[in-house]
Amino acid sequence: MREGEGEPAWLEIEELRVAYNGRVALCDVTLRVPHGAQVAVVGPNGAGKSTLFKALVGLLPLQSGRVLIHGRPLGSHRDCVAYVPQREEVDWRFPVTVADVVLMGRYGRVGWLRRPGREDRAAVLQALRLLGLEEVAGRQISELSGGQQQRVFLARALVQEPHVLLMDEPFTGVDITTQEIVLGLLGRLKEQGVTVMVSTHDLNLAASRFEKVLLLNRRMIGYGPPDQVFTPQAIREAFGEQALFLNGVVVVDQCCPPGGESSGTARGGKRP
């Protein structure tokens, strides 16, 4: 039986293949994410984690395969999937306040030509309170710290009231306060039945905080419970020479990824 078969699938990905700038960026991805599950998407830089998320929200076209949510094709739901991009992909110089950014998450419900109502503004205020941003609601987004900016975009995603939430590297380059707030939020989302996928380089975080792991390196290497996916062979297959096994601990060196750009991180976890 395939992983997840027999469970109530909320998100299904079948033989997904995505090309970017004329090159295949991701292929052979087939999995079912059960209703309300929380999945860590793990792989080295350039493995296709961001590509997967962008494909799931329609920002990149599928070369082949299909994505189903509630058994219906991608694009047939209104605001069903929310996406929190990496901070590096956002132009933070845009002159807009924190509250306005979060309110943008309601436009899929009210439409761009209608003015947000009392219910929409109440949802924004609730999200700001939940993420500890109420006191900076009127400030320009460019004035915030990196962790606060990350929380603003998470608040914008929450007010969409999504069924599926995708977070791309939310723990990279942020403060401890933001990390703890996001981890605490994962528990609330679990209670609400929101399906969550989070990309990360941190094997220890993925193994300790998530019930399922998707291991990628331009194709799916493994999917399932962390103790079944994080085998030495699979980790070597995903990270290659970046994975070092030292005294029962695996250390993944992400400081010098292919292409010369430095991510400035080094993550590790216990060897399975």
C-alpha cells in the first residue's frame, strides 16, 4: 500500500513535473497529504522546494501531472491555498502599512473592487494579535525587523482562512521570538484541521515537529514519517557531500551551495 492510501486525502499530487526557464526543476512527485497533516519539505538549496510551492498556488505551470484539493483540480477553489514566500522574494521597500498588507489577504473573498467590511477588518486584527503585531499595525512594512516581516506575511495568509497553508523557509534568518510564535501557531492550525507544508533545511526540526516529511532533490526521494524517511542512504541521496555523519549525528552543511551563493546556515539532526 502506498504511503497515505486509505486516509482522507486533502491534498493529492500525482506525477508532478515542473520546468523553470526551460529546465526541469522538479519531477516524479506523487504523494497524498491527509486532512490536517503537517509536512516538512526538506532538501538542499535548489532541490525544488520553492518550485513545488509555487506550482501548488499556480505561480508556475505544470509541465505534466496534476494537483487535487478535495478531489478537485487546482484552480477550482477560491483562496483555498495560502502561500508565505521567502523573505528574499519580497520587495520590502513598497510603501504600505502592516495592516494594509494583512488586509490584502481578504481580497480573494471581497474582491478588488469592493471595500473590506467589518468582518474583514476584524479578521485582520485577530491575525495581528495572534502573531504579536498589533502594536506595529500602522507602521510601514519596511521599518520592521526580518522576523516581524515574516509574521506579517503569515498573518496575511491566515486571514485568507485557507485549507492548505504553504510556508517557504519561515525559520531562516528570523529571531527566536518569531520561531516560537510560528511553532505555536502550528499547534493551533493542527487543531483547526488546516493542512500545512513547511520547507526547511533543519532535519532536527523536521523530525521533531512534523508528522510527515517530504525529502526532495529535484525529485521525490522519500515521503512519510521522519524515522522512515531520514535514513542515511536517503539523506546522502538528497544532500550528497553536504551531509556529514559524525558520532551518530548528521550535519548538513548549507553554507556553500552549488552556484556559489551562501545561505549562511548549517543544520543538523540525530542520525536515524
